[in-house]
Amino acid sequence: MKDDILVEQLSKTFQVPEREPGFGAALRSFFHRKYRDVQAVQQVSFSIQPGEVVGFLGPNGAGKTTTLKMLSGLLHPTGGKARVLNFTPWDRNPDFLKTMTLVMGQRSRLSWDIPAADSFLLNQAIYRIPEADFKHTLKELDELLELTPILRKPVRNLSLGERMKCELAARLLHRPKVLFLDEPTIGLDITAQARIRSFLREYNYRTGASILLTSHYMADVTALCERVLIIDHGRLKYDGSLTELSRRIAPFKLIGVTLGAPCPCDLGRYGTPVHGDDGDGKQFVQVKASEVAAITSRMLADLPIHDLTIEDPPIEDVIERAFQE
């Protein structure tokens, strides 16, 4: 099976101007400007198969957005190569632009003073979408995103969640085969985030589109992605499943217990207490995954347990550990 996205040794270095503060330094910089090389992306390689939804994770400044901009054709790389749907992205081939889309949650490309419906018509003209296909796709997107109540409102009057739904719809009218999504749920409330995730899952199921997703909300990643890429300081640190990452980075479980009667016991005898009472009387200890059965048996024998749960560590903790390592 041919990969939708193939990246080999992709690199990007920026020259960033630097100067000392003050008027004199500003004046001198007109004649003798100093630059510093910033290696935003360094020899990154990966591939994504048709229909895959892959999370692209890393701390701020790790190189995620720079990589997406190169793969969507907005930036030329310093080195390496990439193929997206068998096109070289930075060639900006019109046929390539019709098969992909880039959605950046922090930037709106809808016209602010007109209804979203008018921006949709503009996109129809730009991508030369036949009228029948345009109406069919818009109807399908309306079913998934409930667009009808908001299409005729000026974009400036929409809430952030409503605007994000219109942004997604506008970028998908030409039915792209590859989606680059940069923080698509940033700033949204929990309900709006869940709706966007549900929509992306259904869109992927219906169209078979490949999705490369960056997000700082781990709920986005766990809901949509079985595989993740982790980048830090421009270098790819991990490429694999979330389950394997958790097993490698955090090979422990959390045992939560609710005691049926007051007990002056020290849970530290069984593992590492990770936090105290969380409000419903449950307390947690961290234990090695290989010792869960034995420690659980000891706790049931020693303590007046009313309820006991065994949980995986929060994915946020796993990702944080991965960044640190």
C-alpha cells in the first residue's frame, strides 16, 4: 500500500535576527545585522498510510507547526524531502492543493464581516467544485456539524465553537484526502471539543482521509489516534502506539481504594501515594504493573475496602514523562 505521506530526513533552519536593546543597537542593526540559526526541524522521517489518524505531539516550539507548514506547501525545507499523495508539497501543484487542507485552530480564514455561507461560495469558486458536488458535500457537512442555524450569521457574531465548525466545513468542501490539523480544538469548551472530535472521527470513517493532528488536549489524541509521533527540539523522539508508549514510559498502574470504615493505615506500605482523597473518598497508590495482582491481594486482606479500581496512568502524565526523557 502506497503511503499518503512520506517524509525523509526533513529539516528546516530559520535565520533569526538578533540585536541588543536600545536606540544605538537598533541603528547599528540597519548596517550590521546579526543572525542566529534556529533548527526548527532536524532530519525528521515518518510515513502515514491512507486512512490513518496520527497524533503529532510535542511541547511548544518543538517543530510541529513548522513540519505541517512544510507538508502543506507553505514553507520550503532546508533539507530532506517529502511526498504527500505523490506530490512534492512546496511545488504548490494545483492538483496537490485540491487534495489536501491545513486547518490552524489559532487562525481564521473566514471573512469576518460576511456570513460563512458566502465564504463557502468563494471556496467553491477557488476549488472549482461543481454545483452538484458542492451541494452534496455541504449537506453532508451540515448533517455532521449542524451548520444550518449559523451559516447566515456574520462570522464576527459566531461563538468560538461555531466559528471552528465553519472553519472545518470551509476547508473540507473540496473533500481533501489529507488533513493537516494544527490545534483544531484550542480554546473550545468541553462540549465543543467533543463535537469536533466526533466530526473528525466520522469524516475519517466516511471518506478514508488521512489525518495528521497536533493538539495539547490529550482527549483529542486518545479519542482519535492509535498512533502518535513525538517531536522535541526539532527531532522525532517516538513513533508508535499510545499503548506501547505508556508501557515503555510509565510501566505502572494506579490502584484506587475507597475504605468502608475509618482506618489509620499507611497506604505507602503498598505503593507510592500519588495524591490524596480526590473528593469521593478514593485514594490512589502507584505500583509496578508486574506487582498489581500481589499488591491488590494484600490490600484486600489487610484493609476494610469498600471499592477498588485498577487504572492506567493518565495519558497527560505519560506524555509529560516522554517529553522529559
